[in-house]
Amino acid sequence: MNLPDIVNIAADSRTDFLRLRTLTLIRWTAIAGQVAALLVADPIYGIDLPLGMCLLVVGASAIANLVFTFLYPQNTRLTDQQVFLVLLFDLAQLAALLWLTGGLSNPFALLILAPVTISATTLEGRATMILGATAVALVSVLAWSALPLVLPGTGELAMPPLFAVGFWLAIVIGIAFLGSYAHRVSAEIRSMQKALLATQMALAREQKLTDLGGVVAAAAHELGTPLATIKLVSAELMEELDDLPDLRADAELIREQADRCRDILRSMGRAGKDDRHLRQAPLSVVLREAAEPHLSRGKTVHFLLEGPDPAEREPDILRRPEIIHGLRNLIQNAVDFAASDVWAEARWSDGHLTLRIVDDGPGYPPHVIGRIGDPFMRSRRPSDTAQRPEYEGMGLGLFIAKTLLERSGAELTFANGGPEAAPRSGAIVELTWPMARIAAAREALGENTPNH
């Protein structure tokens, strides 16, 4: 599974479908509040309301809830279109009730913000805009043509025109502000959830590959002794069967197949097990392993290592899946956009290890350098599609790399080389680890120990 597959799965993994039970419970709460307000307004405060019409409007909402309860399982997940229709019905029901009870002079008119806010947190922007525009239209109708509230002894409740316009404007601004704010926050949350899901999938994939390499290496090591025994015994049989050509041919076949098994195991992995031999490796080995899938793509990858003492050998570092996959994504990004060359430069001291990945391509667009590493940070331009047709999610690969490498203790910075740094004039990624977080302890590796 490569990065485009991970992107597609993450994009298709919807976790924001609302349950029908959630909306019915909210509606029952609203119905109880509406009935309580009607029963208190008339007998206690003496407000003259068209009680029959009001109860009919509330009853329509109750009937809808009963229909949903008896016809559909309560664990039903609603699609976006179904949620939109339910919220549109609730908005219309609330507007009808407000029209019968004073319009915007009714203090409960503020509740008309609720359906729009719910839509903004659960639905796409287009649906929220339609619902918000409908709410603004209904509020405008309520502001100028609602039935007035009739108070005992004072007659109709009339708001001063200035207050009426101000209240109408406040609700309209509230619809626009709360809708856009809630939609932006929920979109950021959903985007981050998808990106983290893709990161977890990428790390799991790399971990499986590492585990598979350990299993193959263990098999090669364990089977080495019995294959050598088979080869030795078959050689002895061949000597004993010189006078029996048919049986000697069978012994030769056994020896040839034993050699074939040995060659297959050697091609699949080196001798060793999933222990310290595989959990750490020299720095150059880890860099080449990370870059290996992209070394034959027509671009030259240069590996440059520099330590404080030329006579000292390079450090052994942890061969962790998140480090390998993160570096692989960064090198892939550099190879994708490089004109001809990519440099992987490593420098280390007693306290830190610094790695720079540089290419000779056009570099990062200046207006996005500060946002590099954000998931799905922008839509793809036609030039991006032509240059990198295999990518579906702009920014997701760098987000995965940044997240995984930061988990290993690295600090990442992104910059451009510029013409004065030619030929290293393209994008630059600099990673810095504390040696204590990435260096492997230098100790005797000892014997391989079986997996349990």
C-alpha cells in the first residue's frame, strides 16, 4: 500500500455520520421545552396565544419523531442529505412556531441558530450555506410579518423599530458568524483526524514490513543448519550410490534442491533475527534503505556524511519504522521535484545528529513555507497534477513524515536554497535529533535469540 492508497482510504473514512438517535433525542428535548413554554405563557403570564395552532406545529415535530423511532433502528447512521433534510424540517418547524408567537419579539427566537450550527459542524459547506440562507430568509419574514404577542392589560407587544432592526441584524450576524466559525473548526478537526489515520496506516505498513524482514531473516538463519545437513548427507549418498545411477540421480536432485532453498533464503534476507541486529544500523545504511525505492527514478541521490573526527566511524542509529518511513517520504518529495540531483547530508557531534535533504528543483512556494506539514493544506493546481499525477492529497506526505519523525525526537525546519546556493537551490528539509534519542547503544550484539 503506497501513499496514494493511504490518502484515498483516509479521505473515504467518514467518522462524522450522525446517528438518528442523536437527532431524535435533541428533538424530544426541543419539543418538551416548546410545550413547557406554551403551557407557562398562557395560564401563568396570561399571554394570548393561538394555542391550538401552536400545539399543532409542535405535534408535527412529535409525529416526525415517532415515525423515525418506529420505522428506523435507533442506530441508523444518517447520510449528509438526510441530516440536511432533518435540520431543514426543524428550522421550518421552529420558524412556524415563532411566527405564531411574536416573531423576533419572542426571546426564544435566538434558538433559530441551533440548526445552522449543527449543520456547520456535521455537513459540508454548501449544505450549511443553503441552510444558513434559508434561516436568514425565515428570520426576515419573522421580523416583518409575524403574529404579535398580546399581553394582558397592555395589548400588543411592539418593539421600537430600532430594536427590531438591531435584533434582526444580530441574529443574521450570529447565523453567519457561528456557521462559518463552527464549520471551519469542524473541518480542521476532520482534516486532522484523516491525516492522523493516514499516519497510523503508514506506520503500521512500515512496521509490518520490518516484522516481515525479521521473520525472513529468522527463517534464513534457522533453516541454514538443516539445509547444510541435507547437503552433506546427500553428498555422502552420492558417493555410496556410484553403482546405482537412478538412486544417485535422486541424491543429486536432493542436493540441488537444498542449494536452491539456500539461495532463495539468501535473496530474501540476511542471516539474523528481529533483535538488535535489525533494530539498529549504521547511519549510511538507514539512509540508503530509506532512499532505496527512489534510487532508480532517473535522479541522482548523493549521500554525504561528515563527523567531527574523520577517523571515527559513523554512528549506529535506531532502525525504527517511523524514522525509515519519514525519511523515505522526504526523499521521495525531493526526488519528485528535483531537476537532476538530491543530496542527503548528515553531520553529527556528541550531542546532536543533523540531516539535510536538499534538491535542485524549484523549491517550496514562498507563500506556503510557513504551513508546510499541515495536512491537506490546499487544493492541487494543474501544474501539480502534471508533475505529480500519482498524488491525491497535497501536503499529506509531508504531514506523515513530519509527524513520524517528530515522534522519534527530531525537529524539522523547511526552507529554500535560492540561486546563491546553486546547485543546491531547491527545497531544504533539515532534521535535528538529540543523540540520546536516535543513537543506538554501542555494545556487543551477542547471539541471536529466538522470537517467542
